[in-house]
Amino acid sequence: MFKILKISYCIGFVFVLSLLTACHSNNGEMPASYYEFPIDSTVQIIQTLPSEVNESSGIIYWEDKIWTHNDSGDDPNIYELAVESGEVSRTVTFKDATARDWEDMTQDSQYIYVSDLGNNAGKRRDLAIYKTEKSAIIAGQNEVTWSKLDITYPDRTDYKPPAYKHNFDCEALLAFEDSLYIFSKNHLDKHCRFYSLANDLPTQEIQLKNRFNTKGMITGAAANKEKGIIALLGYNLDPNVGNFGAFVWLFWDYPNREFFSGKSKRINMPFIAQAEGISYWKNGQFIISTEQTRMMKGKLMVFDAAKWMEAVGSRQ
């Protein structure tokens, strides 16, 4: 079981509220829409991440372990974290792979998928998803083979936009039933588009499904698959002072995997941090990872989505 860190959430929450208030200073501020949504003051820190994964960008919970990977700049590795300590207990390398800008990871019953879809500058063409068999990791291999899914967007025409001023970055990947889904990180309009793709085609043009005004940038995706609840993690960025106001969108009661066509609710997180990874854990709870910033080290946190579903009267 996780050992929840002994911290004062009352003091911490007051501190975060003061930071949010400070964002209204002359030095910069969050968009007004950020303050429209409720804040969950019960989010709990369960571990501080070690230096090996100080840029945790994607996570999954599998076989009672947490697996994560770093953002750009690391080798093509995924890391197993010991639940009790949060320390790295195992490193698995994708043999001869390139980790140009790994942004998220997801899983189904047979495979682990890692997305190399980061595109802050807006000029990348070599967008891909790596796929490796869980059986090799279970067998104890610390260097695994993989296959790759190369993708193109059906609606992208400009390959030379200004950096951070376009809508074709992507940091969220989800395996759901028999398909993969990616969710865009729109720097320009702060909406999110979601696309579907086959999990077994080496080269493909992905299919645009829908778009949604998330009023912020999406950085991770996860699902409570038993209940059909989709969680999208993201943040609002104050570019003037570098604050990250994290949030989670929940989607449910949607028809035929049209995730943006059902019910939805956004909950702001009670911390200022670059939240990048999210995975379903248990009992309606999700685990969130944050990258190390100038304000705090990377953390693992637990967000209880179940209570928010109850609050809106969902049977989920």
C-alpha cells in the first residue's frame, strides 16, 4: 500500500490559494475561466519522485506497480517505482528506440504503449507510438523489442507555425477497448481534439472524432474502464511567471466511445505544478504525477474522482 506523506493539507491548501490569488498580480495571471471551476482540496501526496524521473511525463498502474517515463532528454526507458518508497526498482529500455519527446503511456491487456508525439515547436513530422509486449517485461527482460505506429493528422496543413502557437501538439494517449485514442494539447485555442487510431497498423492517418473546449492544455489521459469514466489531465499556464494551474476533466455517459458527447465536469487541483501523467488506480481514484519545477519536486498524488461523480448524481 502507499504510504501517504505526513503533511498538513490545511496549511498547504492555504498556501496554494495564496499562490492562485497572487496570479492576479501585475506580473501575470491565469485566464479568468480558470476560476470558474471548483478546487479539490482533498488531493493527497503519496510520494516524492526520485531524481531519475524528475520529468515524469506519463504513468500507468500495472501489477501493483507504478511505471513512468521522462519527458524529452532521457534514454528510451520506462521505470518501475516501488510503491512503498517511490524509488526506482527497475529500468526497462526500449532497445534501439529514440525518445525524442515521449509524452504519455497507456496499456491494454497485452501491450504497453508509449507516445513520442510531443511537438511544442509545431514542426515535427516523425510522430509515432511505441508498442511493446507486457510478457517480455513479466519474463524479466530489462531490454525489450518493440513495434512502432507512425501517424499523421488528417487536418494538419501548416508544418512551420510559430513555436507554442499552434494546435498540433499532443501529450495524452489512451488505450480503450480495441483502439487507441490521442488527445491534443492546443497551445493556440486551449481546446482539445481527440482522434482514434488502430493499435496494430504500422503507418496510418488517424481519424478526427471531435473537439471540446477544455479551457486549458491537456497533458495526460486515463480511464476507469470498468465504469467508462475518462479522465483528462491538464493545466493552465501563466506564461509571465511560469505557474501551472492543474486540473482534471471527467467524461461519462457518452455514446459509442464518443467521449466528448456525454456528460463532463472539470475539477481544479489544489497545487501549482506541471501535472503531466495520470493513471487509474482503484475505488474511483486516479494517480497523478507532476514534473519537478522551481516550486517543488515531482510528486505522485491521488485524486478521488468517485466523490465528484457522486456529487453530480452519476451512477458511476
